[in-house]
Amino acid sequence: MRHPVANSSLAYEQVGGWGVKGIVAELHAARDRWRAAQQRSLEFAVREFPSREALKEIAESLCGALFPMRLGPPDLHQEGEDYYVGHTLDTALNALFQQVELELGYNRRLQCEEKNDVETQAAEIVKAFAQQLPALRGLLDADVEAAYQGDPAARSVDEVLLCYPGILAVIHYRLAHALYTLGVPLVARIIAEIAHSATGIDIHPGARIGPGFFIDHGTGVVIGETTIIGRNVRLYQAVTLGAKRFTQDESGALEKGAPRHPILEDEVVVYAGATILGRITIGRGSSIGGNVWLTRSVPTGSHVSQASLQHEPGGAGRIRQ
């Protein structure tokens, strides 16, 4: 019997190779066409974008520094916590500085601006981010406690932190939001998308989310860029907080950054599969039932269900208060 490697070599020879040389040439031509269309010059010859791989390592290190005995290395002892946190933060923040510097330099080149102060600006952003980490730990403690209190299946806060995809997504969101507000939205978006890929929970780093936030189960949750969420809000799986329509400028291009996502006030609960669209307000203490489609504001203490929305023409519904 012929060895598998020998069989593979024979097959390769019979088809005359894979044609890699020609494929390389065609891919080169495709890149040239794209760069010409994007008006990219030869000064873009070196990679200048933040690295997803590097930011994944940075995010994992920051998670470990925030929660060393639960998300840190398996052989860590409590007496070594401070040393581990200090060493990990120093490494992670230096790596983050490089990624922030790449984004700032890239933006300057796109805008044809001088980049003499990029290094200084990157250092200031990373220092400001680092100073926020203790406060972020406090916010995340509130999120973990909300998950524990809100789920009867949770046996401990440790289980919540170690196992719940909603908590993983929220940790990444809070790190990403801090960077987003400091002026590096691409780095922030990559960090948020790393958690999105792992959990199926899509939280844009531009969203504003108060403490005590809990996403139960989580898969399929979407939270748009301009969403505002108050304190102690709970969402279930497949909830969408999205835009109803997109405004356009005179040329027909989409306007960026306009408020277009919902506002959820404190103590709101949104059940599985609900879709809430547009710049509407869900009043404090309201509950939105499963699979509800909602495009208008509701007052404080409302209870909206599919049944209530089916009683009036146009789905306006009688909302219990």
C-alpha cells in the first residue's frame, strides 16, 4: 500500500501543481485594483492597522489583571496577585500602546496630517485608559452580582464570571467602550468583535450602558452604537436594540453617528426575541415580552406583550401599566 504522503505527492504531480504562481499574480492584480480604487499610494506599503491577534492577547491579559484568581493563570496563588497584576498590566499596556499608535498614525495619513505627535497622543490615551481600570472593575463587579441575583441557576458569582457568555461580552464591552470614548474606535471595535465572535453577543463599543447589566443566555443579542441603557437592566437571548431607519445626507450617503437606537431606562427587562427599533424610550421599570416588535416609546412601568400589541389597529396595542 502506498503511503498517504506518497499518494498526495503523486496527485500533486499528476495535476501539474496547484498553479500557485498564477494565483499569486492574480491576487496581486486584485490588490492593485482595490488600492487604486481606494486611492492608496505606496506609502501604505507597510501594515499599519491594529492587529486582531495582538488585541485578543491584550484583552485576555486585561481580563486576567481585572480578575486574577478567576481569569488569571491556573497556578496563581493569592500572595502573588499583585506581582502578577503589575507584570501583566505592564506588558498589556505596552502592547496596547503599539496598537493605539497604529490607529492614530493610520488616521493621520488618511487625513494627510502630520503625525509628529502620534506617539505622545497614544501614550496619553493608554495612560488614561489604565487609570480607568479600577473603576471598570467596580462596574464589572456590579454586572457579575446582577447576573448572580438575576439567574436562579447561578450557584455563585464565580460560576457567573467563569461560565456566562454575557459576562465575557460585557467585560470586553466595558474595556472597548473606555477606548472608544478616548478616541480609538477601531481598536475598540476589534476588542468588542472578539467577544462577539466568541459569544454571539454583538455590543457596539459606542453604546452607553449603566452598572448592573445582565445578558442571560445571550446568543443573538445586538446592541447598536447609540443605544443608552440605564442601571440594572436585563436582556435575554436574541434581543435586538437596533435602528428603525438610517438618515442620509444630500448626496445619499448614510449619516454616521446620529442617534438612532433605543434608550432603556433603569430596571427594564427585555425578554427573548424582542426587537426594539429607533430612537425610542422604554420607561423605567418596564418589561418587554418575548418576540415583541416595538417601534414607539412606552411610559414608566409598562408591560408590553405580543397579545397587548395585537388588540389595536396598526399594532399600537394596549400597554398595561
